[in-house]
Amino acid sequence: MAVVPEQVDSSERNPPANATASAERLHWGLSMLDWVRVGLLLAGLLCVLTGLLPREEAADNMRRIGPLLLFLGSVIVLAELTRQAKVFDVIAHRLAILGRGYYPALFVLCVLFAAATTTLLNLDTTAVLITPVMLALAAPARIPPLPLAMTTIWLANTASLLLPVSNLTNLLAADRVALTATEFATKMWAPQLVSLAATMLCLWVWYWRRGRRDNDRYLPPEPVRPANAKERVLMYTTAGACLLFIVAIPFVGHRIGIAATIAAAIAVLAFAVFDRSSLRWALFPWRLLVFVVGLFLVVPTLGRLGLSDLMHMLIGSDSGAAGAFRAAGAGATLSNIANNLPAYTAGEAVVPPENHNQLLALLIGTNIGPIVTPWASLATLLCLEFCRTHNVRVPMLRFVLTGLGLAVVGTTGAVAALLVFG
């Protein structure tokens, strides 16, 4: 089911408006998924009120995730204001211009763009902000949108291994094994390289190579430039705030939430001065925060009701290579059955504290693995939602089969790299 560049819906001929409308629908329209998130929070509160989850344990869980919630809320506000300032649009168009119409060059540049965004600004930033930017690039450059879509969907997951900030599960794992950002990167650089290599290979073979597109070259688009001095100030200020946050990552340790809050405050202040109308309550990612809080109340309750026994049976307690591969396989499988965040939290609860490699292998499985089913990770769900609103058809059988191939190859290779170099 090929996607032909010329067959573009009229809504795609005005990408910025389309992207804004899509973002508004995601922010304000309560979808079925939103009700699931709210229901999860209510179920978690009910678990505490009924005593199924002791209040002391619930309080400990909330204290643990408090700094993570601060980080998530701040970094998504920062990334959204950066998008509104057109920083991501400028980068995407410049990369397409730099590729000079050659698909291999564009492929490498798009991979680097999506991977860097995921690694430095969190995978949800890639899902929510980079996906619509990349899809909006397809029409003016006459590029088939499906390869661009799959690049962001896959790399939002598979490029999230290197730093604690790349993924919420990374923050949990780094906290569990007491690793700073630089120590975490020292352990995970080899798995991340293997994961990226596997992703690039699968993307090229199944979505980007000559037989998967209609033309040998694409049309380099016109550059995106600020229309006036106000837009120029907002673009440079938000870009500087992002750079400040990125530079601070190796130095702030467990205060990453404070660093993200300071960077977000700089962006908010700039918009308060130059474009106050863009500061809306919709910027605050309440859906994600509600989901995380509910999850950290419901999953421990399920653990007390038998889930921990099941997870222990699946993962085991072997501290060697067999235990690592077993944990990764269980994490990847459960992520695609349910979702990667509950799969990680349930698995973490049964991994012995001293089995650091087994825990990191579980992390690899829940980061790389959730690309087979549409609901396996929040990033995958968000990317697919933007594909739908941009009228980009993602053939589901092809999505599942190619995702399964990458999940198996990427997870296996990354765990092997962890055991050899970690």
C-alpha cells in the first residue's frame, strides 16, 4: 500500500495550520485514551482508599516519582514552546536543503535529527513535536511521508537508551541503580549504538530504499525564516534555553527536573513578553502526568495481588547473560501486550537490587521492544495519531511485521552489547 507524494490531502497543503489544529485536538479533546488515563488515576486512588495499596507505600512511590513528574512537565512545556518558535521547522527544512535532493543523505540527516531529539529532549518530544514537523516537510519537498513517519515512530523508542532524560523508564532505572547521567551513558553507549545501527538498517531496507519510493531525488524546500524581529527573538531564546538544558545534563545529576524547569521558565518568560497569547493551560501535559501517577498506584497494587509472582516467573533472578536476555524478552513482550511503562515498573519490582545488568536489560527490552503493536508505548501512540491527522496511511500488517523484526534484532543486539561493553 504505497504512499504517493502527489496524493496529498488539501489539509496538508498548509502544514503549520494542520499541525496546530492537530496539536489542539490532542491537547483539549478528551479521547478514549484520555478517559483511560483518568480512569487509571481514579482506580489508583481507590486502591489507596480501600487499603489494597498501603498508604505508606503509595506515599513512597509518589516521593520517588515527584522529581520525574517535574522533569516531564517542564521539558514538554519547553519543547512545545520551542516548536511554536519554529526552531524544529527551521532545523528540519535546513536538513532537507543540506541533503540536496539525495535520499541517502536525507535519510542519515533525518535519523540524526530524530535520534538527537529523543536522546537529549525525551522521546515524547520526538513523538509530539518532531513527527508533525517531519510530516509537514513531506509535501513541499515531494517526499513520501511514510518513511518520515516510520523514522520518528521507531527512533522515538529505539534512540532512548543513552541518557536518563531520554525516557521516563531510564530515570527510574538510573535511580534504582544509583547512576549519574555520565555513568548511565557509560553503561548504555554500546547498546544505544547497536540499537541505532539496527534501526537504520531496518528503516532503509523496509521503508527508504529505492524500491520503496517512487523517485530517485526529492525537491529541496525553501528555508523557514522568522517573519519579524519578535519571531527571531523567540526562536533564538527558546533554542538557547534548550541548549542550556542539554549542556546542563552531565552536571546536574538527580536535579534534572530543576534544570528542565529553569530552561522552561526562560522560554515561558520570552513568550510572556513577546507572544503572551501562546501561553495557554493546554501547554501543561496533564494527560501524561495523570497517566504516570495512576500507573504508580495501580501497578504496585497488582503486584501485591499476584503480578509480582508472574513477573518473577517470567524474568527469574539469574544475574548472568541468560537472566539478562530473559528480562529483555519479557520486557519487550509485555510492552507489546500492555504498555512499556507498566511492563518496566512491574519487572523492576522483581529484579534483585544487585542484578544491575539484568535491570538494564529489562530497560532495553521496554525501550526498543514497544514498536510492534500501536499501543506498546505512548510515543508510538502519539506518532500514529499524527499520521492519522495528516492522512498518512500506515499499513498495519507491514507496521507489525517490520516492527517485530526490528524489535528482535535491536533488543538482542543491544543486550549483547551491554554484556560485552557495559
